[in-house]
Amino acid sequence: MDHNPPHFHADYQGSRAEYDIKTLDVIAGKLPPRAHALVLEWASIHKDELLENWEKASAPEPLSKINPLN
């Protein structure tokens, strides 16, 4: 099982950040402002799916694909 709090990782052009799924706060790292804004927009839309994948990863079970921003 991964460590808490439930989180996801985002990578962009060599930058990396970890985001708390429930609050969308940055736990570690940093992304450029534009990439950070896009990650927040995407994660706010897919928060329930991210939490479901967190549970699956803890089981462990295969993760579901989450759609990108359109």
C-alpha cells in the first residue's frame, strides 16, 4: 500500500509534483504555473475517479483510465 494521504503524481517537462486528492494541495514538488493550473482543473473534474484509483492501488487492483482534459 502506498503512503497516505491519498495523492497522485503529476509530471511536466522534467518538473514533478504530488497532489493531495481530497484537498488538491501540493504535498511535494512544484510545476510551472500553467501546468499546475491545468492539473488542478483536471483533478477537480476527476476527484472521485482519483479516489477510486487510490483504493484500487491499495487493494492492489488494476487502475482505471482517467480521461485527459478536452
